Amino acid sequence: MSHHHRVHPMDVETNTGGPPKYVMLSENGGDAGVRPPPYRRNIPRYHSTAQPYKKKGNCCLKCICCFYCFLFILIFGVSAFVFYVHAIYQPKMPTYKVDHIGIGAFDLQADFSLYTEFDVTVRAENPNERITIFYAPESSIAITYSDSTLCTGKIPTFKQGHQNVTFMDIVLKGKSEFGSGLQEALLDNRKTGKIPLLIIVRAPIVIEMGDLPLKQVTFLVNCSLVIDSLTPRKQVKILSTTYHGAIELS
């Protein structure tokens, strides 16, 4: 007796095209059926509010470039102005010289103080062709001997024109302490006929270029000189002079 076995076809889908389906296996090794892949949620992206370092670097670089450009333009402008002023006005320093010195009084008082009166003539020369010099107030001139001030005075206020030479007659008066040490030193100098004095001049001036007044400056002049006599109302001879000058910005 023949046995006939019927083979029933399995319910299996034939993949005729495309990628294979996902197959989930059960714990017992059997097929648990075809399931779709789990749903994948997109992770949100957070954007930083801080600017990138590159942008900050570019900003700083632009600021530095602008600063150097401004500095270059400023230096160029100032240099051009100075060159123009020097080319047009050709500024020169004024010169000062003690032309004459006279003794009006040199008296030792009863309280052993010394009263002195000097007449000093200062020669001031303005060599500039287009520059005017105005001598402002608050000037001072002093004569010292061995670091002790003998007398003081002031320079007259006036305006000195172009290429002008002016002789300023200045009277200096003062009363100072005069101890035994200074008396002995002065007597020795009077015997030798060589008396060292120091004239200190402080002169604030305003320089005018055309009609344009510039900033006030102060001329400082120290004149070391040696004279032969301190006798009142006698002609005094200047034996030697040495000058040192400087400018002080006000």
C-alpha cells in the first residue's frame, strides 16, 4: 500500500527585490515574525550663542589696523606741519648776553645783613625774520654769590620784533644774611680782583608766528661771570662769562 505524502507549501514570502526585511528571533529560537525597526527620535541640536574665536580674532585685528592707520596719519600730519613751519619761518633761538653790570650799593648793615643794588644791562637778540617774541610777566632775575642770593629783579614786559636787538636795563635790589664765612671769602675775592657771581634768568615768553601766537614757554639762562670790583659807582669790568640755557614748557 503506497503512501502518498503531500507537501504543503510554507507561507514564506519570496523576496524578489529590495533589501531583506528585519527579522526578530524569539528566545526559543523561532521566528517571532517580521517587525519594523524601532522608531528613532532625532536628537535636538543646540546652537551656541557665543561667537567663534575666529570672528573675535578678526575684530581685534581690524581694531589694531585702524589704530595704526590713525597713528600713522597723525604722525604724518604733525611731521608735515613741522616741516612747513620750519621751511617757511626758519625758527632760530633768541640769544641773551650780559652787556654791562654796575654796583649801585654794597653796604653792610648794623645787623650784619648785606644790602645790595645792581644795575644790569642784558642784550636780547631775536634773529628771526618772521617770528615775534612777547616777554610775559612773572619773569625773574637774581644775582647770587657763593649760593647766597644777593638781590633780585624782573625783566620788563615788551614785544620784540623781527631781527631786533633790545638792551634791557634791569635794577636788582636785595637784603640778605651775610655771615662771617661769606665776608672772609668776599674780602679775599676783592683783594685778588676776581669776584665770581651767578646771574639766574627766568623769562616766560610767547612766540608769535605771523598772527598766530603759540604756547608760552620759559627760557632759563644761567650766566656765570667774574667781575673785578664791587665798589659802588665805579666802573666794573666783566672778566669772563659762561652761559647755560634751557627751555621749560609751561
